[in-house]
Amino acid sequence: MNDTVTESNENGFEAEKISKNLPYVAPISGGLREGMALYLQGVVPKNADAFEINFKTGQSSNDDIAFHFNPRMDQKVTMNSLINGSWGTEESVSDNPFKKGESFEMFTVMKSEGYQVYVNGKELYTFKHRMPLEKVSTLNFRGDVAVNLSGFIQKLPYVAPIPGGLREGMALCIQGVVPTNADRFEINFKSGQSSNDDIAFQFNPRMDQKVAMNSLIKGSWGTEESVSDNPFKKGESFEMFTVMKSEGYQVYVNGKELYTFKHRIPLEKVSTLNFSGDVAVNLSGFIQNLPYVAPISGGLREGMALYLQGVVPKNADA
């Protein structure tokens, strides 16, 4: 049996580190729903032949496979379904993005029409449904692949409270992908979870246009600020940090400072984070200002894991 460790964050993202050999078979918590997405980070070994990702109706070898995704190294990517013991008509893509010895990042989005697959920020294929999503209960990996991180992303819009509220020195870290058909998306720092609550900072990238920023106070929008050099591109992944500074929200995208939006509402009034629009958010969370000391909710238990992402400053000593 595979040993796994699970982590989760406020975005409903659960990630599993698979620490032993495949095959891996596990239930999908809560089942599949339209708008969810499976996120994978992995590496194809240098001696790889092929691997599989299967969305199944159960954990036994006899259960149906709603979607079978099968990259074959130095060949094509094949896709199929197995229903009542019989394989259906195979569909394939000859432009195989999976290369021996190379890492990859993959999203499989559950759409009304089918499974929409993105690899390394580019749309690969949409495999149309042959059985209802609600019948799929199990995820299975097999073959020659090292899966470093996997998890299901929930459908946008996303609205959730910020644990403990915002404080100067904190930062919001977001990793995501802009879909190839994206129009725009929003990140909102709000005073509450209702549509009538104030927005202290709205960050609104518009594809092929500018990045607009504003605030909504007592139902009225303020003066819009914008950046014409938009780093968000259709079909590409991004990493974004929003640092809570004394003067405002300092935004970095892909390692470069983009803009500082000056405060119009005190940080202590911001209690809610909201994502909406055309974006796939695979990982998000708040980084605390160091030194950071806090209790471990529920204490430690065997099988838990601490997951850290960070950067060592250029002037770091220890």
C-alpha cells in the first residue's frame, strides 16, 4: 500500500505526497462536480515507457473508468473509457508534452462537456463525457511517473474568511493558471462575505488589456488605478505575492514588483478573501511575517506533514 501525507489550506485544496511506488488508488473526497479541477505536479523518469491517470467508479480492477489518460513516451497521448468491461473508441493527441526526464504541471478541469486537460500551461485536449461525473468516485495513478503533488481545486467563485484577519507584514501567495479562453479575473480583499460588503482592494487583470485596481466603499467605486504592462497571459501559469505593507498592498507577479495600491480602508477591517472569474487557482495561502509563532491546530498526528514554500533573500545569513 502507498504511504501518503495530506495537507490542506483554506482554499479547499488538498494535496498528497505519494511516497512509495505506484499504483495509487484512493477515493475522491466528496466526489466530482462540474468546475472542479485535478492539479498534478510530477516528473517523468528517464527510463519511462508510459503512465496512466484514471477517473474510476470504484477502487477495484473491475470498476468502470470514466476517463483514462495515458501518455506513451516518444509516442502519442491516448484517452479512452472502460465501461462494463469494454474499452470504447480511443482518442489521441500526437503532440505529446510529456518528455522523459522532465517535470510537468497538469490541470484536468471538470467541464459540462468533458475533461479539459492543460499541460504546462497549454490546453491539450477535451475528452467528452461518456458517463456522468457523479458516478466517478476514485482516482488512480499507474505506470512510470513520480507524482510530487496532487489535489482537487474547487470551483470559483471562492469566498472565505481570512483566519485571524490581515496584519502588516503578511503576504498572500497564489499559484495559478490563466485559461486559454480567459477574459478576466478578480482577487478581492473584502470587509465581509456578502456582495454588499466593502472591497478594500480589487485586483482585476483583463486579458490582452491592463491590470485594473480599485476599491468599493459604501457601494461606490473609487478612482481606478492601472498597469498597462500586464504579466498575465492566456494559457500561462503565474505566481503572485501580495504583501501587506504600511503604505498599501504591494503586488509581485512572477518574481517582479508590479504595483503598490495604497490603503483606502484599514487592514484590520479586511476579513474575507474572494477569487472570481477566469482563473484556475491551484495553491493559495497567507505567509506570516517572521518571526512567526503559533499553536498547531489539533496538535501533531502520525501521517501529517508540514509543507513550506519560501525564498531565501539575497542578503540572507542564516
